[in-house]
Amino acid sequence: MSLQQTLKNIAWDKFNFHTLSLSLSHVIIANNPRDVFRHPLSSLQSLLFALAILLLSGGQDAEAQTSFDYFYLEAEKCRLAEDYSSAMDLYRHCLDINPKAPEALYNIGLLHLYLRNDSLGTAYIRQACETDSNNPYYLESLAALYLNKRDAEAAIPTLEKMSSLQSRRSDILLQLVQLYKTSGQTDKAIGALNRIEVLEGPSPQVSIEKFRLYKEKGELDSAFEQLQALCDESPHDMNLRIVVGSQYMEAGDTAKALDIYNEVRRQEPANTSLQLAMMDYYRESGQLARYNRMRDSLLFHADSPAQLRVIMLQSYIADLQRDSTYAPRLEAAFDTLLARPQQDAEILIMKAAYQVYREQPREELVGTMRQVLEVDPGNETALRELLQYYAEQNDDKGVEDISRRGLNYHPEEIAYAYYLGMALAEQKKLTDAAEVLQQGLRVRTEFVSERLVSNVFGVLGDIYYQQQKETEAFAAYDSALVYMEDNIMCLNNYAYYLSLKEEQLDRAEEMSYRTIRQEPENITYLDTYAWILFKKEDYAHARTYMDKVVNPERTDDELLADERLMGNLLEHAGDIYAHIDQPDTALRLWKLARQKGDGTCTPQLKKKIKKKKYIK
């Protein structure tokens, strides 16, 4: 961001021409289509409103009108009761009686929007507007639909019609200004701004926008008249004068800008915005030495607010992006600033961003993030970065420390519960791990990802199984698969534990096969699938998949040196070979499993080796 742009932001909040404040609840359909029928009126009021519409309608014979009125009110009752299927049928029947009834067309359109039939819903609401072209509520809904689709060509005439009906609504005019600008209709944009001034009186925001539009047209005299009028209206507002000066700078009239800045200096010599403006002036006029001196003065002055220091550092970074030789100066600036006691974490966060930009060693970034937590213990940027780092390092103690900090400041964030639960489970603190995960599920927000919720249930299932709570474990796995049906770690563990119980083997095979479809080289998933086939007595196919895990053609030394091959995988391979009449290979693999000595084999392994046969 340039200093000039920063200056404008500091002087006031930028004028926003992008938002149309639509009043009816149904126009928020883009974000929550299920809210389209939550009208602020009570049920009784809604029905009275509907009745009023009916009493005003005409053009039909009395019998048809009576029939229409009855079915329309019944449709409204169903809509208010959220029986939308019946409401749809009744509104359609209303159209059978009177095909041009705008109220029925409009409500059918809303129903289609609720059902996400956007094109059809828009078509019905457009018909309602064509039939009752002076209804501001119908037009407002149609305009919202066009704006959500970014269809400026269709939105402009609809908003223009709304503006003619509701001439005192400046929010409609603001939206028209934006659409006129994007479609190149500068004169119309200026006209809409003039109407806003008539409604609300002169304002700096409108004057600046008119200045920009006149400048785009090349009408510089008219443009600068806006600025002069702005200064005349608020002669004592120095920040406003600085903004006007910045516009002269942007237009290339540096002499006029300097005159304004000098005038401000006489009135408010310590004005921060003025100092920023002068920095911009020095840079644009090529006075780089003065520019650098003023920047350093603002950056290192003891009384400079944190926001101003951040702006100065941003200018350093902008220089660095143009010229890498600025790196030592920026690093020296960070060292100087961080040698002082820190009241907030903003400068540390900027240093961390710089470290990422410069691709400095990860450990240096971690050190900075730990400093951030010393100043701001609940800083989520630092917590997440550190959590990711310790997880990648398999540092259970580090994960536990950061997760506990995160839960302390953000108890609703289930990610901290997830990582803490896993860290505790790795330390065999199963009861504590289960409690943390359960609490995370209870207090999670509605915005948490389904994948994360699935993973939490999956880990909870693993913990329950280790605690010999099979019923709870399998229920947790089922919940995990509801939230994410392709959670392959959950699928693998669930399938394997079912195979150990020799229950639901067909389901176990189906779940396990899905894992090897996704990761065909994963030896853990291949072993599970082969083991399930073994349990189903399909020994030939079991061997085919187990050979991808334990290739018997490899030497003993190769198999023992392979850190991926746990003892239980070698034992499984031996069991399978024992069932295809290859006892020598089976005995060899069993002995290798015993040599692994990693505690993963069954108690029966010694008997298998001693008796040289499979023992269940």
C-alpha cells in the first residue's frame, strides 16, 4: 500500500460504493437461502398483509377472486408453518385462477430460490415485477438477485426504477454510482452523486468521488472545483486539507500540494497525517534523503503509535521488494524496535511475515512466534504456526503445550482439542485424551469443517478401542464416517478391528478396499485388506496383497532393516503362508517377526514357531 493510499485511509474510512442496504429479510438469499421466508412480521400480521393485497387486487370476476383469495391465504398459512411443499402447490393453483397475479408469482419465485432453483426463481420474481412494476419490495428482491450474480446490465434499470419510486433512498443511489462507474457511465455516476448531496448535504466522501470522476473525464477544472469547495466548507479540518493535498499530489500538482501541507503545518505541526503526506511529497519529488530521515524519525520515535510504526515498516518492505539491498536496513530496524518492551504483537507479526518472505530458517520463525505469545498469549497466528511446527516434528510435549494454550484462550476451536487429544493419547493418557476430545465436540462452533469433526471422532474411536470399549469405539467410527465418508484412517482402523472380532467381514472388506483404492502403496492399508481376506479364508487373494507388504523374495537382512515393517506385519504374512501350504516360508517370517521385538506381535507367536504351524 502506498503512503498516499495509507494517508487517505487514516483521514477517514473510505467511501464504500459497493453495498446496497436492502431492507427485506429475503434479499440475503445468497448467504442463507433458508432465511427467505423469515419475515419480520408476525404470523397474524403476515396474513393481514396478504389479505390487504387481495382486497386491493381487481380485474377478475367475483367468484374467481373469492376462490383466489381463499387459496392464497391458505398458501400463506402453509408458508408461515414452513410447509413449503403445500405452499408451492397452493400458489400454483392461485396462478391457475389468475396467471398474472404478482403476489403468487413472487412467492413461487421465493420458494424456488429456497430450493436453489435460482434461474427459475429469478424468472418468477421478474414476472412479478413486470406485472406490478411499482412494487418496491418485488423490485428490491430482483435487484438483489442481479447484484448477487454481478449482472450490472440487468441491475441498473431495476435500481433506477427503485430510485424513482423511493427517491430519498441514498443507498440505492450509492449502488447506482458503483454500477455506473464500472459500466463507464461517468456522467450518470456524477448525477447520482449530485442527488445524494441534495438528500444528505455536502460531504467529503461525495466530493472526493466527484473529483475522481471529473478527473477521469479529463475535466480538471471541474475536478479541482470540488476540492476547493471541500476546503471552503470545512476550513478548520486539517485532515481534510491533507487529503485534498494528496489528491493534488496524485494529479501531479506538487506545488499546490506543498502549499496546502505548509498551511496545515502552521496550524498543526505535529499532525501525523501531515508527516505521512510530507514523506510522500519528499519521495515523489526525489528528496530521498529527507524521505528516509523522516521515515526513521517516525519509526523510532518513542511516542509514535504502533499503527504508525507498522506503516513505516510496510514502506521498508515495499522498498525491499523493489531492491533487495534494503534487507539489512529492515532487519536492523526490527532489532532496534524489538529491543524495547513490546506493548502488542504487531511488529513481531511483521517480523514473522518478513522471515517467511525471505525464506529464513523455520526455527527462526518459531522463535519469533514464541515471542508473539509472550506479548499476546492468545494470538491465533502464532498458536497455529507453532502447533503445525510441533506436529511436524512429532513433538508431543510441544503439541500439548500449544494446544493447552489454544484451548485456554479459544475453547470453541476444536482443532486445539484434536491435537491435544492426540498428544495425550500418544503419551498413553487415554482417559484425559478422551475427555478433551469429548469437550471439543460439545463446544465446537457450527463453522468447523466436517473433515476435522470426522478426525476427532476417529481418534476418539481409537482411544475407546484401546480402553476396550468396543461399543463406544464403533459408534465413534460410525459418527466419523457420517461427517466424512472417505476418512481412510478411520476406515482402516474400523475395518481391522471388525476383522479381529470376525464380525461384519463383508463390510470390513468394503471399507478396507476403499483405503487401498486411495493409497495403493500404503503398507498399513494393504496389510489390513490382506488380513480381512485371510479372515474370510480367501488365502490366495490375501497372499497377493500381503506380498506387496512383505515380499518373501527379499533377504532376511532387508526385511529386518525395513523400518516400515512392524513385527505384526511379518507375523500376518507368516499366517497367510501357513494356509497356502508353504510352512517353511511361514516359519521364516514368524522368526523375523520375533526378531523385530517391537511388541506388536500376538502372544501365540512363540507357539507358532515352536510347533511350526499356525495357532489361532
